[in-house]
Amino acid sequence: MTTSEMAGSEWTVADLLTHFGAIAHRRVRQEPAPGSATEQDVLAIHDREKRLYELVDGVLVEKAMGVQESFLAVFIAGLLREFAARQDLGFVLGADGMARLAPGLIRIPDVSFVSWRRVPQHRIPRVAMLGFAPGLAVEVLSPSNTREEMDRKLHDYFAAGVHLVWYVDPGNRTVQVLTAVAQATLLHEGQDLTGDPLLPGFVLPLRELFAQLED
């Protein structure tokens, strides 16, 4: 069964494993049943329970983030916000900045950057979620993230028009920089993370980033 055919159909355990890998069972919401969830469910659960769920083909998958992941995401967001404001390039969203990448597909990057080119009025939209893809999506990997889950997310990002993705791995102290699904560069702790080509001039030494976990 194709992904589009599965939307609106109840998923089996085998379906979930195929699309998300051996994801923790607790992260997949069972009510509404996997395959039947809607965008309205995402917003209602957030308003009622303050919990973040991504929506993938009718399946609600809870956003995974621990203390270290949250800390690094906030640190990166602060640097990006300062840089973007100084250059008047756009705005930065945090870990509850939802984005509708396609009908029925909601992703929540840990950090995202939106260029003013997407918002000609130079005003931050007063909406529950973006109706388009951000230019940059940053994901700080958690131990509960699976390879299959992150691969699927990567395809979703670039299919929707994201230009740049950073996968930050606190465990290995690396950052994978992707400008397309098959165009990746792995940076190690002694190297610099740059914003090219989306945020030219932005530089973050990874040693400085990961040192925050020790300070």
C-alpha cells in the first residue's frame, strides 16, 4: 500500500515499523486511531494537553526531545535569531513552530528559519502553524528518534521546499548538513557549521556548541 493510499486507513504495527522504524510505542498516539488523525487533532491536543504531535498520513507521532536536546535547540535558535535580525533576513521559530508541509502533513522542527521573502509584509504570521515550509529546518536528534523516522522526515522537508536541514547529534557531537536528500556533509566537533547557502555569513564552531553541555 502506498503512502497516499494509507492516509485515512487504520495502520497496523507493521505499517508503523515500515515508516518509522522501531519507534517507541508511547510516541504513537492511539486515540484517534493511527491513520485517522487530522490537523484539527494536532491543534486540539496542543491546546488541551500542551503536547506536540507531528501528523504523518493520519498518524500522530509525539515530538521527541529531552533536556539536552531542548537546551541545544534553544542555544542554536538564539544565535540564528540574533544573526537574522542583524541582517534583516527573516525570523526564527522554536520547538513548537508547526509547519504544514502538505495537506495532512505537519512537521515541527526543533528550530526553523523563515526568510522575509516568504512573508513580503515583514510581519510574523498570526496563525497556529506555518502554511509553507521554512527555509531551514534544524532537528536535534534524540535517542528515541529512529533512522527510518528521520529519513522520512528528510524526504518530507525537501519535497515541501526546505532549502537546508541540520541534523544535530549530541551523542556523537556531529552535525549533518543537508542541501538535498542525497547531498549531505557530516561535520565533526572541531569544524564550523555555516549557514551557506541560505544564511551566508553565519558561522557556529561546533566545539563551542557542544561545550555548552559541559558548561
